[in-house]
Amino acid sequence: MTEKDVGLRLTVKPCLTLEVVKLIAAAAHAHAINNNWKVSIAIVDDGANLLYLERLDGAQIASADVSLGKARTAMRYRRPSKMLEDAVNGGRTALVGVEGVTPLQGAVPIVHDGNIIGAIGVSGVLPAQDEQIAMAGASLL
């Protein structure tokens, strides 16, 4: 039996390449450096798998793990991690008990042609600054 026999229609979806990931990371890195912010930057694919992690000199050690958690959260929930932080702050405290959720501002999905193809998370400075750096990277696409 062939694909034609059963009427299968496979879709083609865009995905992050290492080349694109490095460009996104460079844009985020430049934004952090321009503001003298010492952060970690994590980028994940559409399965929330780590593709890139960078901890700038002087960034706190924990920021590497936190940036990855934020990126995975933004990817898994397909929205900025700030939305989950806002939900927790608004009283939905049960979210902190969900495995794999890092409800902290600082990560956004990476979108290409309307498809979420990954996410970028940043940790190390104030939450809005973390998100600003993430947006600088994600906006490359």
C-alpha cells in the first residue's frame, strides 16, 4: 500500500536550523551586551529540546538552568512564560506544582510564518529585561 492508496497528506513544517539558532542567539547576546546585562540564553526546538545554551561571563550559575526552564515552558505552552507567571500571581498557584513548568517572565516562542518552531529563554536580570533580550532574539524571524 502506498501513500497515494490511503490518501495520506503529509505536511511540511519549518524547523530551526543551527545556523538560524546561532543568529537568534547572536541578536539576543548583542542586546544583553549593549545593556551590560549578564544573563544566560537558552533556545529550544519545537519539542522543547535544547539546541543552544550560553551563559555570559559574570552571569549567575543558576541562570543557565532557569533560562532553559523558561524556554521549555514557552514552547510547551506556546506562549510567553510571563503569561504563566501572571496566572500564578493571579491566584492560579497550582501551576507551580506542574512538572516542567517554570512560570517566570523571560521566554517567548519563536514564530516563523505563523508556526511556533521553538522558544528562547533568558535569565539573569530583571524579568522584563530578560524578556526584552528574548524578544530581541525571537524578533529576528
